[in-house]
Amino acid sequence: VVKYETGTNRKVGSAEVGMFPATMQVSTQTGLLYVANFNLHGKMKPSSVSVVDPEAMVEVERIETGPMPHGSRLTADGRRHYSVAMMAGMLYEIDAVSLQVRRTLKTGGAASKPTWVQPHPTEPLLYVANNGADEVVEVDTEAWRITRTFATGTDTNPYNLDVTPDGSTLVVTYKGS
């Protein structure tokens, strides 16, 4: 991970993290950077989320998750980090303060292959793109279960997600059709 000064475009630091860092975000709660390491190399094995101090550019923790932890995001308050492991079909919740995996949840059947998770900005909900199952699932974080499924159509392969700041609209990209 490389840090640049925005005013001058000057490189001011870097930190070594896990293989193929895919997505990252800074927590408003801790000020730390959480990086999902999407390891594509070698045999399929659990991968990780690196936690980096962006001031010192030092990895302070590497938290094991599932194989190919793709899209990851923090809640608006910065207290919970969520990532999905594409090859395990799992959702991971990490406490951003204790740096521990708190809970896991299967996001669907064997073909789910989740690629992205997006927290709702104001409600205790997450949206997960199940790329392999042509669906988006809604997860209630209080009950820790899937509450709705949005069928996206055949061969759409939903990939990334975002929710508008007011929470009224979910936007989905399709990798397929």
C-alpha cells in the first residue's frame, strides 16, 4: 500500500500487506486503514485483512479470513469492518477496535461466490453481491441473518454495490450481461 501527499502528488510512505490488496478503507473510529488481501496465488487457502496505521505506514495486524476476501467496507461509524470470501461464500464481521473476527455468515448456496459487501448508511443492514448466484442478499446485522434476496436475472453476475447516502437506493454493477 502506497501513501501520496495529495497537494504535491509526492510519495510519502508505503507498507507491505498481504498478497493482492483488493479494497481498502480508513475507519472513522480508529483512523486505521483496513485492506482486504485477495490472494490469487497458489493453492486456495484462507487469506486476510491487513490493518495499517496510515500515519506511520506500518501493518499493525493481519486478520485471517476466508479464501479470496474480495470487496470490503466499514460501517459509517467505523466500528465494524465487513468482507466477503468469494471461494468460501462467507461474510466476515471484524470489530475495528479489537481487530478480531466477531461473526461469520454463509451468504447463500455453494454457487454464491460473494464479491462485495456494502453497509446501509443508517440502518443495521448489509448488502452482499452473490456473483455466482445472480443475486444480492440483504443481511440484518442485529439478527445476523439474510432477510431479503434480490434476484438480478440470469448471467448478470452482480459484482460491486453502493447505497446512496440517504439509504434510499441500492446500485449494483453487473459483471455478466
